[in-house]
Amino acid sequence: KFLRRKCQPECAFAPYFPPDQPQKFANVHRIFGASNVTKLLNDLHPHQREDAVNSLAYEAEMRLRDPVYGCVGVISLLQHQLRQLQMDLYCAKSELSRYQNLSITTNHGLIASESAATAYHHHQNMSSGGSFGRDHHYHYHHHQFLPREQQVMRGFDSGNNYDASLLAMNI
């Protein structure tokens, strides 16, 4: 139809350009020319031809949509999006690592302060009669969280920009 003649059954284009998709052949013919496509298909192995035609059809459609860049414009856009997503992923991993390090540091400080407070209060109680009273439990639990609060506040004050939910969670 586009070559001013009807496609015959032995036509080289028939297997790759079905009659229900006339625009596919029209685009390829307009951009590449039927004789160039025929030469290309004849130079390929039969098992490669379908992929080649699909590629030509895509490239032709993209060239018609964007005459300057064609499919290279789409590829460039996708590469830019990929780089942006990789950068976002790197930033997210970095931020997660900072939060994990804060948690490790905070938990380590908590464990160290617990053992120091236990040793101190155990020593104080043993030297004053050896009994654990109500005051011991108040002081032990009061001091247990003080270093953790200080570390979180120091981290916030030093410009690490922790958000309010993390700050509230750690206090």
C-alpha cells in the first residue's frame, strides 16, 4: 500500500509488518526507506530479522516524535534518571548509616554508663551497710539515661541535623 503496490505473500516485509499495524511499516518506510530495510533484512540471519524490525520500528517512531535526538533523547533521559536514582540511593544509605552509627554509639554509651553506675552504687551501698533502698533505684535509673540524652543532644548541636522524630525516639 505504501509502496504503491499490494504486499504479496512472498513479500519480505509480510512476516514483520502485520496488516493490522500499518503505521509500523509507514514509520519505518518514511525514516529508513523500504529498499534500505530490504537490504538490511537480507543481510541478517532469519532468526535476527524480527528483533531488527522491532528495533527499526522503535527508532523510526522516536525519530518522528523527536526529529533532532530520536531514541538517543529517550536514552539520555533514562540515563539521567538512573544517575539521579543512584545518587538518591547513595544519600539514603549514607543517612541510614549515620542513624545506625548514632544508635550504636548511643547504645554503647548506655551500656558503659549502666555498668559504671552499677559499680558505683554497689560500692556506695556496700560501704553504707549493703542494702539497696528506694534511693538506689531512683539514682540508678535517673543516671541510666543521662549519657544517652547528652549524646543525642551533642549530636543535634554539632550540626548533624537529626530530625525531631529521631531526637524524640532516642530520648
